Amino acid sequence: MIAAQTTRQRCRSALGAWLRGRRHQIEQTPASWALLAPTAVRVAEIEAVAEEMHGAIKVMIDPHFTPGECTWCAPARPELATVRVCGDPDPEQDHMKPLFAAEVCHRCAVNPRTGAVRQALIEAGPHRLVEVEVCES
């Protein structure tokens, strides 16, 4: 009982000090936009995925692309969507969830196993074009 009171008192005093502002200052985290790689690097990584898969891709830089939230990331890890993938699935193939258009973060776009660019290239087949728009940083 005495130990429980001591622990409770220590917790209350620590919480009170934190609420009164006696905590260490934390460096301000830069905005997600400031952490983006240069546009040329992001475009090169997307083109590398297409080259590895031998797919037809057209990468464009869209200055009017307004980044939003990634539609593929888990809700606990929201990222800034900076890539728009416009797929052209082959209608003769039976795909479970064909990718027509998705706004995703760069990580979800170039993921070597489950990336949006990879999925669009697989669904499009060898004779169809996949368009990718990258926001300008």
C-alpha cells in the first residue's frame, strides 16, 4: 500500500510538471513536404521499376498536382500522396481489383512487391501504357 502511494505520487508530480511546461523542448519536425526527394530522383526510381519489369510507362511531372493523403498506407501511418498512377488494365484478363487510378505516396508507388506502379504494369500487360504523374516539389 505504501509503495503504491509513492508510485502514484511520483506519477502525479511528473504529470503535473509536464502539464506546467517543465518538459524538455523537442526539435520541431519538418513538414512531410520538406522531406521529399528531388523530383528527378523520384521520377528515376519510378522509371527503374518499369525498366525492371519491362513495362511501358509514361512519367509526367504535374505542377498542378495537389498532394493529399496516400490511399494505400495504413491509417496509422498516413503519408503524403505525391504520385498518381493511372493504370490501363487488360479487359481480357480477370483481375480481382484492377487499378484504374490511385494517388499514393512514393513508397507505395515503388514498392518492389506491392507497389502501385508494379500492379498497374502487371495488369496492363506488354502492349498497354501506364501513365504516372509526379507532383513537383
